[in-house]
Amino acid sequence: MLNIVLFIVFPYVSVILAVVVGSYRYFFDRFTYSSQSSQFLENRKLFYGSVPWHYGVILVLTAHVLALLFPAEWGILIGVPIRLYILEVTGYILAAIAILGMTMLIVRRLTAIRARVVTSRMDWVLLAVLLAQVVLGLWVALFYRWGADWYLHTAVPWILSLVTLNPQIQYVTVLPVVVQLHLLGGFLVIALFPFTRLVHLMTFPITYLWRPYQVVVWNRRARKP
Amino acid sequence: MDIRAQVSMVFHLDKCIGCHTCSVACKNIWTDRKGTEYMWWNNVETKPGTGYPTLWEDQEKYHGGWERKSGSLNLRLHGRLGGLANIFFNPFLPTVDDYYEPWTYQYDELFNAPEGDDQPTARPISMITGKHMDIEAGPNWDDDLGGSPVYAANDPNLGELTEEERSQLNELERMVFFYLPRICNHCLNPGCVAACPAGAIYKRGEDGIVLISQEKCRAWRMCISGCPYKKVYYNWSTGKSEKCILCYPRLESGHAPACFHSCVGRIRYLGLLLYDADRIHETTLAPDDQLVEAHRAIIQDPFDPQVIAAAKANGISDAMINAAQHSPVYKFVKKWKLALPLHPEFRTLPMLFYVPPMLPVLAKLREGHYEISGVGDQGLAPMLSSLERARMPLRYMAHLFSGGNEEIVAAVYRKLIAVRIAKRAQHVSEATPDEVQQAMTVGNTNPEEIEAIFQLTSKPTFEERFVIPPLAREMAVEATLDPFTHKPETGFGFRRAPKRGG
């Protein structure tokens, strides 16, 4: 019963929360969508926190998503031991970088008083959850070898079964507790997404790569340019 | 030809008395909210000085504006990919210490302190942290050359002066300064718009006012670096950038912007300019010393039938064209060529122009009297500006207003000097008719122009200084909104409190 709540109900609830509340916030309270950068108030520590954290976690997360979207190709990629080792070791390093960055960010918010005054309660929750999630991830990767491989046969089919509305929890119920915590932590982050500054992730300005430099807004344009 | 209208400004620096009334008027209306305490959308700097934020003109430090590289125009801050790569940390962002930490005083201590041996004091407390703080800098910390060995001496524009010229500026008898009021230039090629990854900053097509959509801003904070004039500010409380909005709610209802309206020295002029948007790109690519000429060339004659036809084809109303024809800005910038853009070499095509201040002449102390050496031998009346004897080297002015082209600044000064000599000849008869004629020839002007310049400089009415174009925003919104619904909703634009997001 607990497993059903944790591995079926909780993931669905978190995704629905993210979509519904996130959309509501986007369409009815868009002003609150912001990365809430505090670089203006504290510059130096942010560099050593923000840059490693973002690059580390984005690359690790990308690997997770790629393996989920293309399990067959991922399987071929790690089919040769040397490629698996390189991938895993890269993952350890990136995770360690992200952990160091996040630790720095937390220390910064604790010690830099200017940054602390713009830190909300939800910010603290988010910082703690994200740090725990990445630490758990590195833990799993280090002590339950080769996650890049067994991920394909446990979490991936479980998530795909959730996506296809045919939940199969037997893939994950037998896993060690630490692994299960990491899986649930992922959905906790998704659940926190609409309630925190994490929403800035959805508005990543990729369009900057091609939009015209100058933006001119007309109320009523008689002649098209 | 793509004729567009631009609400433009002229600041006549000779008339600025440095009273900061403009700054206070602006602050009381727009930036007295939490997170904006340190912002001065309008500020008045003492020049020479390092300005606000400190050393804003130093683009080696802040990487603002554009640069011309092998025939193309690049943002100094980043390329497109670089902009996204630096999004987690902007290496060129000024921090609050580059402005100043805003503070207030614990006034209630004066009343509530328990009885004791010492006089109660009102200690300064930070408006960011709420904690006690030591004040290290404030707005206009270097006002009137205060602390000039620290501030004025580091003015980036002094870089090209000789050692002798620099040391002159430190001699008490030769010291010189003037005021430089600054607001957003509402540029034709704004760096802030181009630097914003989210595309939240835009130029209004109808009047050229540059605004930040508070709904679209995501605090990527590239605009702050991208603007070479540092006229975009970060609200650390709401997590949104803000900037001068040229008081558009006032403009739309026919009022001059607050800083213009309140200007004590009446240095400010506001009016419409028509420009050819098709030529923006080529204009920004002109060599440094030709930028002012190129900038003047992009501004079109509002009396030219071709221009009028093109403007009408673009949906510019007759009333707007009429406003452009009466624009005091057009006269100062294009007709008389007296007003110059600030730092045109940043290549954003700023639409705020400055009439440079008359330069005081050098005096020497001799036997207890100040003596102006060389007076008279150039046919110039005493106590008038003389370019050759100016305390502030022309090169400094050229660095500020003409991309280093001294000839352009000199031409402005020759005309200003001619106006002064001619008018003084009428009233105090210092100069002979020959001298007046000579000054006019040198200044490339004539009695009619001199009279017009004099009238608009010294005796303009409110309506002559501010020819506020009928923006007819109520008609523009008609297509989508009931004007009567729209009217009470205009302003800074929040129908809910600007609450910081979680």
C-alpha cells in the first residue's frame, strides 16, 4: 500500500502539481516568474557556487533524460565497458562539482547577510532538497555500481509505465532504500517546482540564439515592416 | 525609408546648476519602493568625476554597449551563445557596492533611547539588511568635486589628457567642473534590449520609449551590463530590472516627464524627432570620429515632403508630424548643430543630446588679483569663453560628446561664443561690430540664428521647451481595449502588488 502511494500516487500528484500550479502561475501571476538572482547583492561567492552547480547538475540531468528517452541507444552506448567507465566517472565528477557548488550556495546564503535577506523559506527548502538529491545520486552511483546500466531496467521502465498510464511498480519496489529515496527525491523536486524559484528553469531563454537583437513593439502598425 | 518618431531630449549643460531637483522629483514618483532605494533613474553627476555607478563609462570594466569589429557590430558584453553560457553568472555585473548601499537612520532612537549619560544618536541602518552599517558611499558622494583625488582624478575621460593638463585640474585656481544630468537615452540601437536573453526589453514603435516588461523579465541581469550608460537597474527585492520610463504615463496625458517639469535651471527640452530606421545599422558602423555626423544624418527634416509622406505611410499622425516640426530638439540637434550625444562611441545611438557647457577661461593669480591672460588679443571680449584658454581641455569634451572628434565640439563652442558675444554687444556694448562679425564668421552663424538660439536658450516658455507630441495612446489602445477601461489602469501597470515570487 505504501509502495502504491509512493511510487504511483506521489509521482502523479507531483507532476500534476507542477503542470497545473506552474501553468496557473505562468498565466495569472507571471510577474513572480523570475530567477530571483542575488548576484547584485553578493558577487564573489556566487561565482564559485552558481557556475559549478548549474553546469554540473544540468549535464548530469541531461544524461538521465537522454537515457530515459532513448534507452536502446543508451544501452548500446554503455555496452562497451570502457565507455561505461568513462561515462560513470564523468558522472561522479560532475555530481561532485554540483555538490560543491550547492554547498557553496548554501554557505553563501548563510554567511552573506545581503543574500540572506532575499532568501525565502521556500528557498531554504529547495536548497536542502536539491543538495540531498544530488548527494543521494552520487551515493547511489558510487555504492550501487553501474547505475548507468541498471537504470535502464529499473527506473526507466517504471517511469515509462507511469507515462503510459499503466503503472508497474515492481521495477522499483525491490531496489535499496537509498535508490528509492533518490527516485522519490526527483519527484519531490518536480512537486516543489511551481512553488519555488525553480520555475526559472522553464523560461530558459533559448530563443536568444535566434531572436532579432532589437525588439520594437507597435500598438497598431499601419504598414508591415 | 522607414520613418519613425522618437521622443527625444536636449539638456543644456550651461544652465544646469546641479540642484538635483530632477533626481528628487523622479525618486519621489518612481523609485521610493523597496528594492529601488539605490536607483536614480535620473542622476546628476559632477564632471570630472567617476559618476554613478562608479566608473560607468569604463567599458573595459563593464563591457557595455557595442563595438565595431571587422565591419560588423557586436555587443561588447557577449555573443548569443556566450550570453546563455554566462547566464548563471554575469562576469561584468556591477554590484550594489558599485552604486552604494542605501540606508536610513534609526530616528526613533532619538526619542526612545533610555536616559543615560550620552546624547542619543540616530545610527545609520542599511535599507537592504536592516542592520547597522558604516556609510562608505552615497549618491553623489563626489558632488562638486568632493574627494576629487579619489573620484575626479579617476574619470575615464581624463585618460587622453597630458600630465600637465591633468595636474592643472587639481590646482585650486584652475579647478573646473560642470554637471552632467543623466537619464535613460532611449537609444535607437539600445544595448540593453539586445543583451536581454528573455527579450523582455522593447522599444515602443510609436514614440521610441524603451521599456522593460515586468512580466517577461526573469532577472538574467544582462541588460544592466549591456547598457553602457548603466541606466538599467536591478530591483533586488522583486527580482526584476527597472529603468527610466520617460514618465510615459505623464507624456501620454500631455505632461512633461517629472524631471523635465521640475527642472529649476530649465535646462531640459523635449520634442519629437523623425528618423530613418532603415539607416540605423549603417549609422552604428560609422568610424568613431564620424559618429556624430552619422547620427545627425539619420535624423530627418520634418518639413521635407518626402519625409512627411514616408512618415504618414508609417502611420505617424499629422499631429505628430506637426509636433516634430516644432520640436526644440530638432533645432538644437540638427538645425543649429549645438547638441551632441553623450559618448556616441558606445554606438547605441542615444536620443538624449547635450549642449556642452561653456568653458571657463584660465585665470592666474598675480599680486593678489586674478588675471585672465591674453584677453583681447584674439578679438574676444574679457570674461567670455575662449576655446584657446579654456580650463577644461577640448579633448575632454570631445571624449564625452563626439567620439574624440575635437573639431565637432569646437564648432559647437564657436557658435555658442558667437551667440554670447553678439548678445553682449547688443546689451553691454563690449564688442565692436567688427568683432561680432568676426565671431559670427568663426561660429558659422548669422544674426537670425543667433536670435533664435538666444530665445530658445534664455527665454523659452514652458510650451517652447516641451513640445509634447500627442501620443494618442487612447486611440492606439482602442483596437484591443475600451479606452475608458484602459485609462485608469495605466501607470507603472500593476493591478496587483509587485510581490516577489517564491
